[in-house]
Amino acid sequence: MDLDEYASRDGVALAGLLKEGAVTPNEVAGLARRAVERVDPHLNALSQPLFDAPLAHDARGPFAGVPFLLKDSHPVAKGVRFSVGSRYFADAVADHDAEITERFRAAGFAALGVTTVPEMAISFATESVRYGTTNNPWDPARGVGGSSGGAAALVAAGAVPVAHGNDGAGSIRIPAACCGVVGLKPTRGRTPVGPGPSEAMFGLAIDFVLARTLRDVAHTLDAVQGAGRHDKHRVAAGPVPYRELPARDAPRLRVAVTTAPWNGAPVDPEVAAVVDRVAGILDGLGHDVGAPPPAVDPEEVLEAYAALTTLGLAGGFGEDEKVGHDRLEHVTLAILEEARTLNAYRAARGFQAADRVAAGLRDHFTGVDLLVTPTLARPPAPHGTLDYDRPGHTARSWLASIFEYGPFTAPFNLGGQPAISLPLGQGATGLPIGVQLVAAEGREDLLLQVAADLEEHLPWAARRPAVHAASLP
């Protein structure tokens, strides 16, 4: 197998070759290492050098030996350094595996390294003082989204077929849209969040993967689904393996479509046109397109995130007040300062706002099966558009600025619904455009079935960015 053959295959295909003995795990790991080392000088998407050898994994798992990357978002893998993109945690080493990592190991994924994130993963741009800027493989002058930006960039560039991400406001879906890959945020409770607190970021965040193909997403969901040992949120598995669903016809669905953000942010006409095209395809497939979109109060979303983000960040730092700009970026410092003065009344208002948004979305999905929106309001932004280290922000003003760029994703973290970003379009300059599909809690099956239909009409597998492991000299 040469590098082009490696980079053109998804995880399922590589796993098949490994199980047949057509290639060896060492051969595939070597190709992955070459691929990463070829593209990363152009992308800056690794948070540290590649491991000397892949992390231990189950050779009997469905993805046994398939190269994989972890996200520098929390202490993910025992013995592996992490920093959450910050100088503050520069020397931290995880003393345990996260439960999602245990699932990745059992699935057979062979983790080779760790990908970049913005500081504290609170940005839709993967730019940090610690790591610098992660570049988009389609146009290195553009951003990769955040916070799973390094993962998205390396998957799109053919370095690995699948990589770990997590999503607390859009952090899987937005990088997927920026880099032209598939990003699923599963239902809250579908994948584990432990050990530790029984919910991540008060239930906002969930771990999963980004991938180039829909079938890798479906097979991975089968492999890692299920609540953790002490998780607060739990959702029952579907009656059919997820890997079988893309081949099945979706039932006739009631579909809502909107290109109008709840916060009034402007939407690029190219982005809106792709969503309109998707709506036409779904109508042509016999779905009932035209249901009203949900009513979401953008002030409630902002109120909820301002409180929950502030409380969540404070929990990560405890009582340490000896922090300054030499170790933390300006927005982190501003949020921590607010945490010291956040009273119970403001915190309660945030939780109540979150509950109201969640209740409204649950009501909406009792009468609608599928919601279609853009993933982002515009194509991938130039570097520096979102500057996390700019002085003067409050928690609220920072969140308002990132929700102006990515206004469509965060409500479904509050509601817990599954949502997927698909690379269904390209702009005039070739930049990818993502479309988000959302369904009721527990209905990943509908997302996978409809996504498979859309892939047939708007295929993306043949597209390759300018920075790609198989095409760089």
C-alpha cells in the first residue's frame, strides 16, 4: 500500500484490509505517521510530537489497527500530556483514561498523537498563544473552526480517517463544516463522559469523532455508544446497528428548513443556497418539507452559556487566583474574574434559561422529524476573525461574537438533540460548506439515513483539499 492508497481509504476499509492480512498494523501505522508528518508542517494541527508507538488497543476490535488521533481537550489518555490549549496546564499528564478513550481502545483505534484546540476549547477558531494558528487544508489563510480544529484539519488532509472530537456548542460540527468532513454530535447520554463529574459542562458537552465518511461515523457509533459507569444522562440504543442504517430508506419525514439564525446574524448567500438545494432534494425524495423551524430565544441561549461556561471554567481552576496573562489568554482571565463575582441569582437564571431552551426544542421535535440549517453562517473565516486573546471581552461578549459566526449549533447542546454536519457544498473559491441536520433526542438513526440519501445526491468523497497527504511533494 502506498500513501495515496492509504489516504483514500476510510477506517472501515483499512480495518478490512488489516483483518484480511493484506497489510500489517505496523505498515498502516507507518503510513499514517508519514501522512501526518507530510501535512502537519502546513497545518500546525498537532499539539505535541507523535507518540513513539500507537497507544495500546484491542486487536480484536472492529477498527483494530486503524490510525487515530485524540483531542487535547481534557485528560483523555493515561500517561499522555494535555494542556487544553493553555500554557497554564503545560506540564499536565493524565493519570487515567477517560471512559471514551477506553471505548476507543476497545474498538481497536490506534491513537498516534494529540490534536490542537483553542485555549480551554471556548472558541470556534483553533488559534492559541500556546500552539499558534491551525491552518485550513483547503486554504491555509483560513481557519479550521473550533474547538476540534486540529482533528478536522488532519482528517480532511488524509492523515487519519477518524479522529476524536467533542462538542459543547458546535465544536465537532463547526470544524467539520470548515474542513469538509463529517461531524456528528450524538444525543446527550449516547457516549460516556466520565470518569469524574456525571455530566460534562453541565450536560452541554459530548465526546465522539470526526471522519471523512458517513459509514465510519456509523460504525464508530456502534463501537463506542452507551453511557458511562456513573453518567447522569442515559439513552437507549436503537433496535438496529447504526452501521446498517445508511443502506436503509428513510421513512417519510416532516422536515423544517431555515437559513435564518435565531440571533439575526447575517448568512452568506452561498451558504443559504446550499441549504436551499438540500431542501429541494429532500422534497424530491418525498419528504414533507415546509414545517416551521423551532422558536429559539437567542438571549436565552446567551444567558445559559454565559452562566454555564463561567461555572464550568471556574471548576477547572478551583481556588487558584495566582494567574495572569503570562499563563492564560485574556478571555479566559475575564471569565475567571466573572466567576469570582457570579452570584447565585445569575447562576440560577442561566440554568433556568437552559431548561427553557431545552423544553422548547423537545416540544418542537414532537411535531417535526428533521431540522435542516447551515452549520456556519459563512464560509471558513480568515485567521484572526475571532481573537480569544483580545482584551476587553466579557464572557457574554465573547460568546456573542462566536455565535455571530456559528449561530446554528449551540441550542442543540442545550436541548441534547443529535446533530450532524455534512460537507454538502462548496463555495465559488472551493471552500467547503456544511449543512446541519438535527433530529429528536435518540434519533441518530434518522440522521444517518437521511445523510446517506444526501450523500448520493451531493457526494463529497472525491474532493481533496490543497494540503493533502497524497498530493504534497
